Amino acid sequence: MSEQQQYQNQAPMQPMHQPMSVQPVTGGEWQNSLCNCSPCQSCVLGTFVPCLLIGKTADRMRDPTMATSDLLNSECMIHGLLTWFTGCGWIYAMMKRTEIRDRFGIPGSAFGDCCTSYWCPCCAVIQQDNEVKSRLPVPGAGPIDNQYQAPPPMNDMPSPPPAPHYNNNTKEGGAGYQ
């Protein structure tokens, strides 16, 4: 049996596991406490420059891999300008909190979001960032989803072009090609 026939007669390999579906976790209460100020980076950002943490959280909601993240995105600028010029950046933070609650099916009310964002602004934005991190799956962070794919079968070598046919019966009396 030729080597080429051996490869063609082999059965394709089967995957060892089925791919997992990557879906966000929805429903239930907040998974992260309002008083949880970890990690340290989020604590520092939420306390001293909350606009950066709000922008980072908004980027994470759009793209969990953070591949397209910008340090100063539109959410960061809106919150920063509202806080700087009016002192009402907490209203924008409240709106983002309500958006997170709605997206993940977390029970609560606009009044609760308002009170949390007004009285505990740094804790609120840290909780929001932690919640989005824990509820959105990061593609590629879990088991490998790619299944084995067999290479395409090897094709037979193409046959060579036909040899030229010589005709000895030409009118000129010599050998010729047809």
C-alpha cells in the first residue's frame, strides 16, 4: 500500500471535548461587594480619577478582551468634564450603573443607583468595574475552543500533458506535428 493511500484511508481524529459557549453571566444580585476595593489599581483609579475607571469599564463592556481599549475614551471625557465643570459626574456614573444592572439582569432601582453613586462614588465605580470583569467572559481565557480539523485530502498528482503525436504522412514528405 502506498504512503498516499495510507493517509487517505485514515479516519479523521475526533475532538476530545465539545466547545464551550461563551456567554455573559446574567441574573442574580451583585456578585461583588460595594466595599470591595480590590484590585489596588481599580481602588486608586476609582478614588483619584474615577473618569478613567468608568471609561475602562465601558470599554470592557464593548470588548471584553480590551483589545480596542482607549485610556481617554468618550465615557471618560464625559464623566471628567461633568465632574470638573458641574460637580455632577455622579449622575453619569449612576446612568452607567443602571446600564450595567440592565445588561446583566441585576435587580435594583434607579433610586438605589442614585444613592449609591452619590454617597459612595468611588466604591460604586469600583464595584461596577469588578462586576463587569466577573460577568463578561474573556474569549480565550478558558479551555481551547478550537477543535482538530483534518487537513484536506491529498490530490493525485496531475497527469503529465500528452506527448506530441508525430505524423509521418504529411504532404511535404517529412515528419510533422499534428
